Amino acid sequence: MCATRKQAHAALAELPGPVAVKLLDARIVHKSDVGGVFLGVRDATGLDQALDALEAAGHHRFLVESMAPPGVDLLAGASRDPVFGPVVLLGLGGVVAEALADVAVALAPLSAAEAAGLADQLAGRALLNGFRGGPAADGAALGTVLARLGGWLADHPDVEEVEINPLRITHHGLVALDAVIRGSTGPGGTR
């Protein structure tokens, strides 16, 4: 997390590159929708171009992080359904999550084994199994992530939703690239 350009340049020097540069603002959930994400930044010139664009759009806090290895992006989350209570969901994620709407949902809390079974309900499940040489999901690890999200939401009644998007399947395992937690709206507003 960088509050200044100097900190962003120090992060670029420290981190294995290339890096991703993102705006840092909790009010903006889909950073890429507002031009707030720059990928593959390799040098100070590229970093300055990204920071110039973010500052021109009014953003002055940045996240500089090493790029994740390539893979398949998932959406993993838990939310409070008004009828059923806590539920977990798994779907194809990243920027295509809303376009494809390929999701599986289960009541929470649930065991890691039950949660792992959600992957079998996806229409795009072949993408999770090493499709065309891509990485295969570790079903046990995926089940553990989903079960923990559901359990955590069930244990925190002041939270409405927690989402990891994307949760990337790589040849080295699962990597969470972005996450959002939304609190309940009550007399004091959104938490």
C-alpha cells in the first residue's frame, strides 16, 4: 500500500516484477471498470505513467503488487441471503464473472468436502481440471477456502458479504488477487 509516489517507486524496486498498480479506495469495488488497474508494469517510466493516470482521475493511494502467475480465475464468496441466511458461492471469476454467471451456491456453514463439490456444478468445470494444459484446481484447497468463507460469515453477523475475485488457480496453487468485505447497513450506515 502506497500513499505517495516515492513509496510506489520503493515498492517497484523491492518487488519481483512485473507489478500490478491499482487505485486503493474501498469505495471502488471494480477497479478495472474505472481504469484503476495497470498490469505488467516493469520500470519506473511505466510506473510513472500508471501513477499519472491514477492521479489525474483523483486517486492518490495505490496498491503495488507483484503480478500473479497466469491461470484460471474464480470468484469465491459468502453472502447473507434474506431467506436462507449465509450461503457460499463459487463461479468463474475475474472480469467475466458477471457476464458468464456460471455459479454454484450452497448453504453455509459447510464442510470443506461439501464445498469442494461445488466445482462439479459449474458449466465451465473443465477449466478447473487442467483444460488444454492449464493449471488444475486443488479441490481440497478450494473446498477449504469456501468452507472458511462460509464459516467466517456465519460467525460475523455484522458482515453481509465477503468475496475473493479473482481467486486464481495456478500451477503453484490458489492465489487470492483481490477481496472485498461488505458490512451490514444499519443505523450507522454501511460498515
